[in-house]
Amino acid sequence: MKTKYYYLKNLELVKEGDESNISYSTGCVGPWGPVDSRFVGLKVSGLHSDLNFRRPVPKTLSPYIKLRTGDKLRKGDEYRWRNSKEWNTIVSSYGQALKKKDILQAQYRRPRVTKPVVEVKAPESVAKPVEKIEYRILAEGEVMPDVKPVESKVTFTHELKLLIKKYTLENGSDTPDYILAKYLANYLKAFDGAVKARTEWYSKGEKNV
């Protein structure tokens, strides 16, 4: 791509990176070259009538890539007919290679995908607090204090489930072991309730109807 230049005008500041050339009285113009360091920081004025200053225009990246003959269409590509100003998104023909006749009928472009900059933060090292353990020497005749036993979270239903699983008793009814264990535990509770009700009935001397 050909470099574009901006030509400095009167009272504009000369900066580093600008270029200059000289115009001779004979009408000839010298070649462009880096600006003399003596002019950097000075403003262009009538005193420099024989000097021309220019500055390269920074190139801007187009947000679209122009597709040409032989390029394959992708999802998200756009096209517009030669006599139209409206761009349309391609909804079919993915993977189709563009031919010369396609380029003559329409223009094709592809949005330039820029990868987002992801900031990776270093993991903060969290120092775990060290538990301080205190020790004390027992005095003569002092009895060591009792240590409370750790309460077990194992329940009857859980043990029953393991027993059913151990002997594969769930295969007969094709029922999960935990459902069978819960059923048997509930059955035992119901039976206990029935026995308790029967005992209360006998204690009151009621007759069975």
C-alpha cells in the first residue's frame, strides 16, 4: 500500500519523523528525506519558503478483508451487488469458492476478527494460617482429661444399603439399593408403631372388635 502524507502548513510544529525537501530557484525540487534535527520543535513559517515539510499519515487497519477470486466463503461473510449500497450477510453457500463472475456481479468482504486481549492475573498466593498447638506437661498425680469421641455419621439406613449392595439383593426387584434400604427402615418404624399401639390397647382393657 502506498504511503500517504500530510503536508505541514504555516505555524504547524515540526516533529521528529517528519520529512522535508528543498525547492530551488530554478524550479527543481530536491528529494524527500528525514527532517533536519535543527527544525524539530520549530514552527513552519515564511522563513522556510524554500523548504517543504510532510508527515506520513499513520495507516489504519480496515475492519473488513476484501475477498477475491478463489477465496472460500465463510459464515459471517457479507456481500452487496454492484448497483447497491447495502451489505447483506451470507446465509448459505458456505465453503463455496468465489469465481470471477461472482466478483464481477457483487463485492464480498469478511469482518476482520480481532482477538480480545485477555489479562491473565497471577494467582495470589494465600498463606494458610498455621494452627498453633499448645502442649502442657501434666503434674504429678494429674489425670489426663477425657477426649470426646468423634460422633459417627453412619446411619442404620446407610449400613443397610451397603449390606444390600454387598449381597446384590437389589437384582431380584431391579430396584436401587438405597430405595430398598429406605423402604425396609420405614417398614421397621411402621411395625414399631403398630406394636406400640397394640400394647396401649391391651393396657386399657379394650376388646378387639
